[in-house]
Amino acid sequence: MSDPFFDSEFFKWVVLPIIIFIARMGDVSLGTLRNVFISKGFRNIVPIIGFFEVLIWLISIRQVMRHLDNPLCYIGFAGGFAAGTYVGLFIERKLALGMQVLRIITHQNWQVLVNALQAQNVGITIMDGHGAKGPVKIIFTIIKRKDIDLVRDIIREFNPNAFYSIEDIRVANQGVFPKKSAVNNTMDYIRSVFPDPKEK
């Protein structure tokens, strides 16, 4: 015996498209995260995510195929795909998994910047280089993604004209990393220990 609610026009034209939208958003979000985890080398969790991703997709595509006469199901399916892509990337950005290599090239105030980075337990390697305007210092560091805002704040504070680039890396062995990602009170502490020579 069928339920009158599931046979109603309200369910067909309102509830069902919303369910398909949510389901599609869920499976695409999982798919986005699965690809990110693969690129970051987190292989153990990938099969689990893939299982639920495909399971949700099968459920949603089944409902679309059963209601081919309902264009709102198509809209819900496509809209869920678009929203799922955004949600998946948003979650990945909040998780901030993996590490990144940061290269800083500067020809001025480099020692102050180095002192500030070392004060936050950021491991660095310094090399001499030659740029378009003369000698420069090249500062390399490998940091966790969750610490990138801390390091960028230090650069903006102590050497805002420095050129820097950031790239994702898959594997890094050993290293020195900040103990905390919190930026609160960090800049005041660094300024008190390593004052900017320009302020003298």
C-alpha cells in the first residue's frame, strides 16, 4: 500500500527535487574531498569516501530516472552538483591538510624577517641570489597549510615588499614547524623582540 504523501504532487514537485539536490551535493562534496585526499597522499580514507560517494549517487540518479517527466529533478541534480563542488572545496580549505613550500625573495630587511620567522619556530633555509636589482636573499621554508596565514602575516609586517610564492607539496621528511597556528598576540610579541629598524 503506497503512502499518499509520496504519491502527492507536493512530494513530486517540491520535496523530491530538494532531496535530489541535497543528495547530489553530498556525493559531489565527497568526490571533491576524495580527489584532494588522493593528491595529498591520504590513501586509507579514500576507499571509504568513494563507497559513500557512489552509494549516494546511485540513490539520487535512481530517483531522477524514475521521474523523467519532472524537470525540477534535473534542476535539483545539476544544482546539487554545482553546490557540492563549492561545499567540498570549502571543507577542504577549512581542513587545511598537507604542507606547502614558501619561497621568499628579498633584498632588504631580510634579517628582521628571518628573526621573526625563527621566533615562531619556522624552519628556514637561506641562500644568496642575484635578482634584476642586485643581490637578494632567498628564504625557503616548508610549513603546514594551517600555518600559512601566520607566516604571511609576518611577511606583511616585517617585509611587505618581499616577493614570495607558495606551492603545495606531497611529501616532506623532518622539518621545523610552529607549535601553534594562532596568530593572536603573535605580532605584538615579535615586534617587542625584533623591532623594525625603520621605526628607529
